[in-house]
Amino acid sequence: MVHKSEFLHLRNVSKKQVGRHWVLFFAPNSLGHPRLAVTISGRYGNSVERNRFRRFMREKFRLNKPALKNYDLHFIAKQKPVHVPEKRYKDELHEDFQRLLHRLA
């Protein structure tokens, strides 16, 4: 998803799921393949942390593409918790993503 109109359409027709570390808007599309958008504000952390979250979400998306069918997914990152170790944070993101896959199945 690239254009503002695509994001607005998704926002209007989508379902919403709130995870511990992100908000997700998702809706089926008619393209025959899933699409991903990740939004992270500057409050999340420095550019290294924002890019790390982006890479993590893209990798989860890539590995689970067949299970995602024809969905548009828009992840909006919440503010990163300050006192959570990196491993625990990634484990929580993984658990949230697995809940999403279960919901879409």
C-alpha cells in the first residue's frame, strides 16, 4: 500500500485488533495476495529501533504470507516499552502475531 487513498479505504472498511505493542487494521482485498504497511512515529525510539521493528514485522509477514491470504494489513506501532528486555519484547510481538494468524484463519 502506497497511496493515501488506499490507507483511507482500509481504515473505513477494516477490522481492528489491538495488540500489546501495535494496533492493526486489516481487511480482505481483491488483489489475490496480501499487502503490508507499517507505520511508526518518532516517539517509538531512534531510527535504529524503528527500523528494527519494521524489519521484524516484514520478516513475520514474509514467513506467513500463505496464511495471510488476500488481506491488507496496516500495523501502527505503539510507543516501545522502556524497561522490557529485547528478547521478551520480540517474544511478545511473536505471540501477538500468532494471535493475528489464528484470527484470520
